[in-house]
Amino acid sequence: MAEVVILFLAACGTALATGLGAIPVFFLGTRAAQLTPVLLGFAAGVMGVASVAGLLVPAVEEGSAAAIVAGFLLGAGLLGVARRRLDSGDAVFMGRTGPRARTSALVFLVLFVHSLPEGLAVGTAFASDRAGLSLFVILAIAIQNVPEGTSVAIPMTAAGFSRTRQFWAAVATSAPQPVGALIAYGLVEQVEALLPFSFAFAAGAMLTLIAEELLPSAYAGRRALGPSVGLLAGAAVMLGLSLLLGV
């Protein structure tokens, strides 16, 4: 029971970290959009290393090729389908309508959907007996949640939402993370063979998010230096953390 409480609190911490990303927008306003490419590149670097070093490598070491491929493809497929379905239609977001409100709604929903696999990654890593893995994945998710909070707050600022709504909307995008963490932990504890599949599932979802959302958005402008610097910085941070924790 104590482990479950610790896991839940850790997953709640990763969710609250998303709200931190909204804080710079409070002071910069719409100018925060200029930082978005760098922050998205940084998030992609963090998630990429976490997906490979923290999820796929342990999955390969502990599971069969069939389980890993199936989990990876399922995670990638579910996130891809969810993202495409959210890309169409009008939206009413927190009582507001219009193009800017629709953009806010789309960003919120995409991040909300993909945060469940992130929670699965936290719960799966926590259930593993691999030294340092749980802390590595939890920190990776928390770090990459910060620029996601910025991504939520930027269009909300343009749509005229208050700072309070921006902060809690950012946190709410990560609300499924504690739920996903508890689900993955419970299933893995009962069925140990599910561990590599769960690792691969979370990795597939995270890498799909990088390929379909983060990198295309980061490199959408004419300047590639900012996103590239962010990408390398994020990867370097997580590689250093991986070496430090011995993952």
C-alpha cells in the first residue's frame, strides 16, 4: 500500500509540473510563442532518450520480440488515431468559441490523450526492479511536461483566458497520468509478463508524439537552430541523468 501511495504522489507531481510551464507565459504573454520551438525541441529530446533508454532497452532485455513489437505498434497506433480525430471539427473550450479557442481545445485534448501512456510509463517503470529506472522515467516525464504546459498556455493567452485558467488547464492535461500509473502498476504486479509489453506500448506512444506533433511543430518555422539546440539540450540532460542513475 505504501508503494502505491508513493507512486500516486509521484505521478501527481509529474502532472503539477505541467503547470510550471504556464508560468513564463504569465510574464511574457504572446511573446512566449517565440520560445515554443526551442521548448518543443527540448521536450522531444527528453522524451526520445527516455523512450529508448528508459523503456525500449529494458523491454528488449526482458521480453520477447513479438510482445515488444505488438506493444510498440499498439501504443503508436492509438496515439496516432486519437490525434487525427481531434484535428477536425469546431470546439467550445471553457466557454469560449472561435479559432483561438479551437486551437486551445485541440492542444489541450492532444496533450490530455497522450498523457495516459505517460502515466503507464511511470507505473510500469515503478513496478520494475531495474535500479534507478523509476526515478529516471518520473523525472523524464516531469521535465518534458513543463514545455507542454507552455504549449497549452500560449494559445489560451491569445484567446483571452486568465492566468488561473491557464495554469489549471495545463495541469489538467496531465490528469490521466496518476490514473495510468496506478493501472500499469496494478497490471504489471499481477502479470509480470506484461512488463515488456507495457514498456513498448508507452515508448510507441511517446515516440509517435515526437514524430507527429513535437518535431513538426518545432520545425514549422524557417529557423531550425532553436529547435535543434533544444533537441540536443534535452537529449543531453536525459543522457546525463541516465548515466547518473545507472539506467
